[in-house]
Amino acid sequence: MVVCRFAHLPPSIWLYAGHTLLIAAVSLRLISITPHLEPGDHLRHRRMSAIVLMLSALLAIVLSFVNSGLALWAFALNFAVPLIRKWSRRAAASD
């Protein structure tokens, strides 16, 4: 609600991106402490998604200092996760 009404103000972006960053960090922590998770592609994809979400939140915070109107576009990086997965599969297959 805050970001919807005050997207032009950096503190609203900090609030949104900060919460998103914390959610991704908790997700990574839960993945690491959950017992009996079978290692494999699914677990690697979950970790990669959480890391990309954390990076996009940090980028949004940094961009809000420069141009708050463009800062929320940093979250569009999350749409690149499937491309990163394909790239990582190709890199793993070539090794």
C-alpha cells in the first residue's frame, strides 16, 4: 500500500525492498535448516531464486538513491531466473 501511494519517494522503496530482502533471507535460511531435503535441481532452483530476489531488492534500494522512479524496475530481474537456470544447466552439462 505504501509503495502504491508513494512510489516516487525513496523511503517507500526502502520499506518494500527491505521486506522483500528479509523474506528472501528467511527463505534461504529455512532451506538450509530443513532436514531431509534431497539435493538436486529443485533445491538449487529455490536457492537461485531467493538469491536473485535478494540481489534485485538490493539493486532497487541502490537505484532509489539515483532515480526512485526506476528503482522498482530492478524487481524485473526476477523474470530472468528461467534464463539463468538454462544457462547453469548448459554450463553443468559442458563440465
